[in-house]
Amino acid sequence: RQGFLAGFRFHGELEAEFRKYYSRLNVFRARLMPSFVLLMSLITAGMFYAGMLAWKPVAIFYNFALLVQLIIATLYLSTVPDRYSIYQKLLSITGIVSGLFIASMSVRPSMDGMPSYFSMEITWIMATWLVLGLRFVPATAVALILSISHIVGIVMLDYSIQVLGYHIGMLVLVNGIGAICCYQLERTTRRSFLEAREVAELTRELKALAEIDSLTGLNNRRTYDTYAERLWRQSKRDQTPLTFILIDIDHFKDYNDRYGHQSGDETLTAVANVIKKQANRPFDFAARYGGEEFVLVLHNSDDSFDARKEEEFANACAQAVRKEVMALEIPHAMSETHDHITVSIGVAFIMPNTNRSLAGALQM
């Protein structure tokens, strides 16, 4: 509903996102009409140099120094994705200038006593609404400027009242039909945009639900299996070591039996939050391996790799997890290790090769 309020726009950044989407969706149509006008300009230039037209120098300047360069700039910007905002503004200006050029082609024959080519202007105004690829508001502005310019030209040429009335009536009819069609087109596009965006968001949410453990917020076992296998192959190719850190909450079954599963879930979440803080480099990875077991995969992707420092870093991560979990001071009266929750941690610092496997690394 927000896309159809006053001003025919969405709120905030959503409108900018839609305009980019609309420009990309209509880019082929937007290139079609300027390309046609460019072709017509070149044909007109050929007729002038062949002596078939006798234009004043100012008309030549308008036709080529301004119009042709403007169309070329518009067509170029239509190929640059990040310039969609400037491109849309330039497209509107191109629509106006091209329309005025077509109007001049319609008016000039009338000055020489030849028939008026009013149908060319009608065609261009309809194209402004339906083919040029403008949104409804800019298309309205362009079409009104062209229509008013034509009426002013007709009045200045001192046409009869009947001819003036006919032209005004045709312009009102064409603009009315074009406006309704353009409005409905953009309205439908805005709805499609919202639906596509909603589907994309839902897809991302479903993907996240499939990858994340719902209780702890860490990656789940399936995501770990996929990511670890991929990282293992990459490390084997790059000949860089991997660190696997397995973390197990001590005597967790006894904790659940004594304090209940709700307290057990809260403890799992608290420990997971401690572990999550250690996976802070681009390729580091934390996951809930199963039950009360967690896994940290550490991988240094820097070129300046130092095996000794990496091993020290891994041990420091393990010690940090152990100390922070103890600092939580979650009571555990049934533990044979300590009167608070503790964890046991195993660290394996491994160079992947043909003699090792991912399962073997985890077993270590």
C-alpha cells in the first residue's frame, strides 16, 4: 500500500530500490525510441548535405550538437548499472528534446505551405507514455511539456480555431489513454516488485533456518559438514593448515537431570555465545556439532601465514572459551569436575593432504 500513496512512491530507501529495479526492467524499451530518433537525425543530416533540405545553421546546431550528443549519452548511461538515477533524468530530458525536434519537423513543413505531420508528434507522445521506459510522474511531465509546446506552436502559426480545437482534442485523448496505461503499468510493476522482494526475503529466511541451529544461533551440523568439506579442499589446494576445536560441556546429561531441560537450553545458548565470539575472522566458523558439543574451525587466509603464530592463536581461542565459560559461573552441583559449568576442549592443528581425511581430523 505504501507504493500508492500521494506522489506514487514508496517510503525511504525502498523507493530508490524500486527505481533501480524499474530502470533495469525497462532498459530495452528505453533504448528503443532514442535509437530511432538518432537514426532519424542521421537520415535528416544526410538529406541536408544532399541538398534536399534547406535548414538554418541554428537548426543544424540543435539537431546534431545537442540532440545527437544527448541521445548518445543517454544510451551510454543505460549500460552503467550504478548510474540509473542520472540515466532516468537524462532519459526525461532526451524525451523532451527529441519531442521538440519532432515537433519542429512537424511545424516546418507548415511554414512552407506543406501538410503538417501532426501524427509524428502524437506517436512520440504515446511513446513517451508507453515505450520510453519512464515512470508515471516523469512521463507526465515530459508529455505535458511536449503537448503545451505543440499548442503554443499552433497558436503562433495562426491556425484556424477548428484546427486548433482538433489538435487540442487529439492531444487530450492521446495523453489520457497514455496516462491510464502508464499508471496501470507502473502500479502493476510496483506490486510485482513488492511480491518479488517478499519472496526473496522469505527465501533468505528459509535458507537461514535451514543453516542455523534454532536454539543457539550457531550454524547447524549440516552447514558445518558442507562448509568444512569445502574449506578442507581449499586448504589442501593452498597447502595451508586448518585448526579444529571441539568443545564439549562437561557432565551435561547430569545437569539436565538436575536443573531441567529449560535450564539446559539456556546453558547451551550461553556457551554458544562465548564460542561465537572466537569466530571473528573471515573464514573462521562456529557450529553446534550435536547435543552439547560444539566445533570451531579456524582458517587463516592471509598471505603472511606463520604456522607457529596460528597454533598459538588456536590455543589462545581455546583457553579464552574455557575461561569465559567458567566466568559465567553457572551452578552445576552434579559435576564431578567443578561446582560450576565447565567445558572440555580438544584442539587439532592439521595440514590437509592425501593421507588425511576430514573425519580423521575431527577424530584427532
